[in-house]
Amino acid sequence: MYSFVHFSHIYFDRLLESLITSKTRIKLLMKFFFNVEARSYLRELADEFEESTNGVRIELNRLTKAGLLVSFENGKSKLYGANTKHPLFFDINNLVKKNLGMDVIEYALNNIGKLELAYIIGDYSQGKDSGIIDLVLVGDINKNYLYELIEVTEKSIKRKIRPLILSAIEFEEMADKLKIKKGLLLWKK
């Protein structure tokens, strides 16, 4: 399974880069199509990507004109987000998830024990590919197996995975501190 998953991840990573030559466009698609709730202003995106506002504006305009992004007027500024009604939305969303290695993580979650909830929190939940995936896992988890899966998965997706394993009671106590409402729910029993 992992050799196929590793090949699959490399294939989708190269496919995305060969289809889309603009690094800024790839970053925008990653941000908005991984977390479809993400909304951002031009200046926020330019700061986050460490790029000029003009370069980001050009790509935002292209993606908006193509119908992949939508913009909302908010005072004098525009707020951008993914167009979830676009016919290719689910295809792009899946491609982005595969590129980020989420297909591998979802497979692993199915096999780690009695999992009740799994969330991604932190940068990834906001659509930022920081290279570190913070997972919150709730349930009776086989920790040895989890760490074996993480080791293999990290090599495959070339990102660090930091799991936080909690009981249901611990999760309820820490949900606010972890900013779970801003996280992405990956799994629910």
C-alpha cells in the first residue's frame, strides 16, 4: 500500500506543478481548495506567500475570471475564497488533498485503533503549507502503530506530522485552547 501511496503522492505533486506553472497560483489553489472555508484579503495573501501584491493580484484575477475563486466586497477591500459551485471544484479539491498527502493521512486514520475524532489544526487548517501537519486524535489509539505510520507517511509526503492524542474528556477540556472551531474535521465516528 505505501509504495503505491508514495508513487501516487509523487505523481500528483509533479502533475500539479506541470499543469500549473505559476507557484503563486499553486499556493492560492492549495490555500482555498484544501480548506474551503478559508477567506483572505489580497494583502494577507501577499504577506503569507511573501510575494508582491501585484503578483498575487494577477493570479487572483485569473482564478476569479476562470470561476475557480469568488470575491466578496468588504468595505474597500475584496475577500477571496473557493467557488464550491464550480464544476471542477471536487476534482481540484481532491488533487490538492493528494498533493498535500491528505489521502495518505486519511488511510492511516482508518487503521490506528478506536478513533472517535480527528482534526487538523494550525497552519494546514488555514490552508498554509508550512510543512508541519498538526493532528488532534481523540480515542483509544494504537500509539506504536500510529508512530510507525507517521514515520512512513512523513517520508512519503515530505512533511512533518505532529499528533496530539486525547481522550474524549481531555478533548472537551482543551477544545478552546486548541482552537478546534478553526480546525478541519478529518474523521468523526
